[in-house]
Amino acid sequence: MAFRRRNKSYPFFSQEFLIQNHADIVFSLVIFILIGLMFEATAKTAILFIQPQYNTSTLSPEGEVTLYQYGWRDCATILFYFFIIIILHAVVQEYVLDKVNRRLHLSKSKNTKFNESGQLCVFHLVSSIWSLYIIITEGYLFHPSRLWESYPHAHLRFQVKVFYLTQLAYWLHTLPELYFQKMRKEEIPRQLQYIGLYLLHISAAYLLNLSRVGLVLLCLQYLSELGFHIARMFYFTDESHQKMFDLWAVSFVLTRMVTLTLMFLAVGFGLARAENQGLDWNLGNFNTLLIRMTVLIAVCLTQSWLLWKFIRFQLKRWREFRHEQAARKRATAKQTPRPLKRDSLGQHENGVIKAENGASPRSKKIKAP
């Protein structure tokens, strides 16, 4: 199974061979894990990579429900999802984005940004729909108080746990993709900041049992990012499409406001009024003043940093627009021909005065004294 067109073969275990065939190598590892399910001796080990662990069954009015907690064995499941996402990344790149790039004939820098936005569009779209579906089915949309009531939320439903494991696996897979996609050195620090912020916030929400609040915040963030990357892809296809950036700018500011409001409502007020105050590792209760303040400060700093970058981006864009308008005015002024000067008698042409009809005016006779 080949995900890339082989224009040239490289020596085994070389850098170019690894970059060109990384999806096939990972696919082989996935097949190896799946084959382990076929044998009794290896089935228990292979199931750790595929099925979420730490499940318990409880009785509810709906019947028997299976709930999940987190633990160190989640690392094996995240690793398996990590492999799956690398394969899906290669499939989207090969069968969708590369075909579009061949038609657009973009420059190398624009091609890299187009591929980045294309991959993130697919991920943000799937994650937004998935998280919105969980929010609606769990009743968080019409009952926001459930975001902080009955804390700690240590027991998760199957779809919630798989969602968080998939999110962690996706953002971890972007680290080796910087190498596989041959990212430029000047772009790597920006990408590491971007990836690190997502991993930090998702891990904190998962490990501190703030999964409900984190789920809503991720949904809002992904919807805003989806609008930005769609606008950027349309801009690369036709640079006249700039109005979508204005729509994204409005949604970006609204997302920051809603995020801060929701965090203060859920963590600052909701958890502060909860009865179970204190640190309890066994129950997964992290509802202490220090942890709440740390979470609020981290979110506020992140949102402030994003707003600062957004304002800088908008000011830079406004300056570039002003420079383009001034350059167009200067070019138009140079191309406009200058009109000929006229006086009361007629026109000046080569130093000779002519009348309006083209005839020279008669000379006036001077009377003798």
C-alpha cells in the first residue's frame, strides 16, 4: 500500500526513505497490532492499544452503563490512535490536497500553508461536529450548570474518553509531521507554540477532571479555527476573497469573550461554591483554591496572548492595505496625461499662439501718431 508516488527510490533507513515511506511503515505497525488480536497469547496485550481501559459498569435509570477513568495504560491507546492519525494524514494529503495543489500551481510557501490549512480544516470540522454532538447528547447545551455540578467528573462515557484520547493523539502526531513535511526552520517555533498550547490545555482538562468544560471550550475554539483556515484556503485560490477574514475576525473576538465568561462562570464561581472542597487523589477531586486560580490564570494568559497576536495581525493587514491603496493612487496619477494650457486668446503650441479653430490670430495694426 503506497501513499506517495515514488519518483525516485532511496536507500533503506535513509532520511529521505523514512520521509517518503513513513505512512507505509506506520501502516505496517497497525497491521502488526491487529494481527495480535488473533492469538490468545498476544490478545490481552493488543487490546490495550485498541480499546480504552479502566472501565466500570454502573446501574442507572437507563440501565447498565459503562463508564471510564484515566490511567497510565491510556498511553498505549493514544499511541495506537497516533498511528491511525498519521495514516489518515497521509491519505488526505495524497488523495485530496496534492490533487488540488497541482491545479492551483501555488508557490512553495503558499503550498505549505495551503496544506497546513487543508489538514486542519478536516480535523477542526470533524472535531467540531463530534464535540457538538456530545454536548447536545449530554445535555450541556440547555443545562450549562452541568458543567460544574457533581464535580469531580472522574467517570466518563465512552465517546467522551475516546474524544480526549483522539485529541491528544492528533496533537502529538503533529510533532513528527514537522519533520515528515520538511517544515522550514523559521516556522518551527510558531508551530511548537501552537501545538504546545493545545496539548497543555487538553491534558489539563483531562487529568484535572474538567472534561465537560474542556469539551465546550474545544468546540468553540475549533469552530473559530475552522473559519480561519477556510478563509485562508479561499484566499490562496483567489486573493480577492478577503471578506471571509472579516467574518472570522468577528467570530474570533466572540470566541475569546465566551471562553473567558464560561471559565469564570464554571471554575471561578461554580466550583468555588461546590461542597467538596479539597484535594483527593483517589476520588480525582482537584477543587482547591490554588488549582482553580492556576487554571483561570493560565486560560486568561492564553486568551490575552491570542488577542494580542490577533490585534498585531489586523494592524499589519491594515497597513498593507493602506500601502496598496497609496501605490495604486500614485500609479494612476502617473498614467493620467496632463491637459494643455489655454489662455484667453487660444492655445499655446510650440510657442505660437493659435485660436480655437486652429488659425493664427490677426496682428493688430498700429496707427501712426
